[in-house]
Amino acid sequence: MKIQILIERVLAILLFGLLISSASAAELTFSPQNPSVEIGGKITLSVSGTSGTVQWSAIKGELSGTGTQITYWAPDQVGTDVVTILDGADNTKSVKIIILPKGTGIPSQENAVWEVFTDRSEVRAIVVSEDGKTLWVGTEGGLEQRDAATGELVRVSTSLDGLPDNWITALSFDGSSGGLWIGTRFGGLAYRSASGDWTVYNTDNSGLPSNDIWALSIDGSSGGLWIGTLNAGLVYRSIGDDWTVYNQENSRLPNNRVEVLSIDSSGGLWIGTYDSGLAYRSIGGDWTVYNTDNSGLPYNYIQALSIDSSGGLWIGTDGEGLAYLRDGDDWTVYNIENSGLPSNAINALSFDGSSGGLWIGTNDLWNMDGIGGEGGLAYRSVGGDWTVYNTDNSGLPDNWVTTLFFNSSGGLWIGTDEDGLAYLRDGDDWRTYNPGLPEDMVRALSFDGSSGGLWIGAYFGGLAYRSVGGDWTVYNTKNSPLPSNDISTLSLNGGLWIGTYRDGLVYRSVGGNWTVYNTNIYALSFDSSGGLWIGTGNGLTYRSVRGNWTVYNTDNSGLPSNKIYALSFDSSGGLWIGTGRPR
């Protein structure tokens, strides 16, 4: 996970060309305090607490009237404006006005419609409905409902729609009812009925011992649900809503962190754990534990399980390859040294219903001995031949494969860690699906007034553009000249200026040409002449509209610090500068 570094910032206020003394200022209050108005519209503004004559001024809009109440007329451009008052005692105060598009009206809590955009590039679970028509995709940013035939996105469900948490860890389709069970990282368990109704189960309203759900498996014979939790053991919920918890204290479960579950043809349950091997619970309640000490299991970290047509169990480990268990004690181990596996870290397994071969999703994580692999997708045929797909030799978008689902039409759905969903058919026919927002942590936004689209700068997610029609385009270090995926600030002035945290300033022209200027960028602001002020880690820089550069720092100006984090112009054209702690 990405860690945000908290930087202490101290605001040092500088005004170019003007020094204002504000001793014993009166308390001035605007009404409304947060005004907004449509373009070309008007709004009444008033101020209280003034002394003597009141003078009003606006940067963009027009004003009519005098005294403590006036009418503000908005300009014909979406954005913001600032209105400032000065009274007879030299008290001054400003208020920001939001200029809205025509027809949007004044936003209010009563008629507000919220839509949440999340990062859905990390896919954690995939299932297809019993009729084969609906593809359900669990991501770390919500639940996707897609057309199983085309992959077209039908709907995204988030916490606004009934999900208890947007981070989905597991899915299991209930064929008897047509409902979908959803495990989440922090919000417990959710059930979405065939009609779209939601029910949430958590530690407060059910027998769940933890809200961290890691694995799900429907018991086809009884209709009950097996639930693996992150640190609270194994849970069984009967169809009658009775709950039973199995943990290290009351059973032979070797570890309370359950990673993966699989039910065999006899109704017994295979349980893969974190650091404690593999367990089997028979339908009669007898337990058997397999680990590196008492069996041929090569590693105790189990991440994937799949049962083949002969009843053999395939076991994916997190660092020591793939194991196959047959007849209870016949073990075979495959790794990068003795097979065509591209990595010893196995995330996902899925059988090819057409050929009987095994699809294997891996990652490029290396074990503690420095042995791992390059990651990607592997296929092992029934005859033992291996084929490897990766980002270099195929349309696979990411070598970290998180989940797999082979469908009835002969195609393979592939979930990845950073690049969303992919579909492989006939061995070389690839389709990928853009997940939209590349990262949940958004640092910068810039609205394109000419196209109506929105530019989005993300923390380690690169740059995204969402068109007015809802289409997404993502730019990052893989597919563009961006020098960094860590975007700190954005500003539009014809083309788009992009500030990165550690790798400089970038300009993307309207025509799509890129220019990179190397320095740390924290803030951007255009002045009335079209020049660009740039806050950097090494002082304040000005780039004129003609391309001339001027640098201000603690040595040649009144700046108290060379760390510039915030910039803003006032109505007089002065520049306010927020800096880091002076050293």
C-alpha cells in the first residue's frame, strides 16, 4: 500500500508590492457566507460589522448598488471570483463566489445527487452468474456489473449504493437464489439479492467474528456459506442464518488467517491459511492439517486452491511454486526451476473447462531467499506443456495477476493488480477494460471549460481525463512521456501544466505534445498576463508568456523559505505564497 507522507507546512504570507497592517481589525461577516451563482446570473451580497463608508470590488464580475448590500452579476465563464470590501476604518475582507454552468442551479443538500469515482484498477475477485449473462468484478474501488458476453460496464456499486465497504476481497454467486455474496476488507459481508436489494452482515448484527473477510465459498449441498476472515478464523453461516465460528482455540484450524477456500465433491472443505499450511475439514467434521513438516507441501503460505476433475488438489503458494496433491499423500511440486512457471508466487488458479488444462496467475514477488520470477499468466496443458503470457509477449496489461475465471464460452477473465480487467479468448485474442480513475488518492483537479472534461492528478496513479460523456483516458509513465505518476498540481491555460512531486513540470499541449521541465513542483498559478508562477522545492519560479524564466529564493528575495507549497492571487494582483518551515 502506498503511504502518504505528511509534511508540516507553515504559511508565510508575502504580498508583492504591498504591505498591509491589520491591527485591531473588526469582525466582518458576509451573507451568504458561501455564495454561488450561475454564469450571467446575479446574487445579492451583504456585509455586517462594517464602520463608515463601504467600498466593494470584484475581480471578474460586475457590481451594482452601494452601502452594506449590493448585487453581484456573474461573468460568462465557469470558475470562481473574489469580491472584496473595504470600510471607513480600513477593515477589509474577501469572499469567494463559485460560478456554476448554466442550468445547474444552486447546489443544496436537499437536491444534491452524489456520484463517487473510485480506483477500480485493482481487481480482487471475479464470478459469472448462473445463466452466464452477468460478470461480477470485485475491485478495491467497488463492485462492477458487466455484460459477460462483451465486458461492457453496466453499473458500478459503491458504499453509496449499499456496499458496506468499497474494498471487495471475495465474491461467491448463489446459484439457488441468484444472489451474490460479497466479502469486504473492512465492512463485513454483503448480500445482493437477484432483485438488487442489499443486506449487510457485520460484527454488530450477526455472528461474524470480524469485518475483515478474505474468502467465500458456497456449500452447494446445504446452501450454507463458508467465510474466511483475516484474523478471526473460519465461519459457517447456514441457510437458516445460524452462525458457527471455527478458530485455533476451538478446532484444529492451524491459523486464524484464512486466505482461500475450496469445497470438494464430497462436501469437505479445503482451507488455505497464512503461514500455517493447508487444512481439510470433512463433511463429518474431522480435521487434517498439511504443512511443510508433515507433508510434501513446499510452503505454508497458501494463496490459491483448485480441484481438478479427478479430485486432485492444486495448491498455489506465495513463494515456493505450485503443488499438486493426489490420493491424500502423493505430492508433486512445480517451480521456476523444474517447470515453465514464470514465478513461484501463485495468486490464482482456474481450470480450462474446454481442454482440462490449468490457468495460473502469478506475480513478480520474490521470496526471502531471493527466488521468485517475473510474473504473468501461465497455462499448463493436460499433457504437461507450458505457455507463458506476460506484458512483453501478449496483451496482458499487468504481470501481477490477482484472480482468474474461466467462462462457459471458452474465454478467460483475468484480474490484475494495477491495470484492471482483461479477457483472453482463443489463445491470442485479448481485450482489456479501462477501469477509469487510476488511484483513489486524488491530489489535483482541473476543469476544461472548452470541452467540459475533467483532468485528474493522482498520487502515484498518473494523470486521468474524464470526458463529458464519461469516457476515461489514463496517462502514466508506461504510455506517455510523463516522468512520474505522482501528480501534485494541475493548471489549464490552453494546454495543461502538470506538476509532479519529484520529477519536474510537464506541459501537454492541446494537440497532445509533451514538454518536461525538471524540478520538484508543488503549486501552479497563472497571473493576469498569462505568465505561470511555479512553487518548487527550490524557490519560486516565474515563466512569462514568452517563455522567459525568473527564479526567486531566500538569497535574492524576501522569501523566508525555498519550499513553496501554495500560491494565490488577490484582487490587486498581489501574490500570496505559502511556504514550508524556514530553516
